[in-house]
Amino acid sequence: MCRTARDDRATTPRRPHLPLRPLWLCRVCAGPWPCPVARLGLRREYAHDRIALSIYLCTVLHDAAADLYRLNPHDGPDPAALYVRFLGWAALPEP
């Protein structure tokens, strides 16, 4: 008897790794956004316009800093850590 297994991965749409605001965690994997999957997606989306990627990331960095500070004004977010998280990876050459 021959059974054909259906590969659900091919037909199931993948959920985008978007930020959950104001926590700035990934909605799918719960890691700090942009998570590795989101970074790959952003690199792919902005492959031909790295300047636009930097501008977008500066915008979300600004929003994240404001949101995270509002959540915890006494121990506000570390600016250097936010830079590395949101912009530092984008400046590196692609692997």
C-alpha cells in the first residue's frame, strides 16, 4: 500500500517575526526583537537598499527606547545595548 504524506510545511504560511510592543519581544519566538529570523527577513527585504534598512532600524530604535523607558523609567534601557540590538548587526557585511 502506497501512502503519500503531505508536507504541511509547504502549505502552512509562516508567521512573520514582528515586534510585540511595548516590550519589543518577537511575537513568534519571544526573543528580543529583532530576533535572528527577523534580521534575516529584514536583510532579505532591504537587500538592495541598505540605507533604507538603516533608516528603518533607526526609527524602530527610537520607538523602542521610548517604549522601554516608559515601562521602566528607573532602570531605563542601556543606549549601547539598544544600538547593538537594533543597528549594530545591520552594519556588518553579509555572511
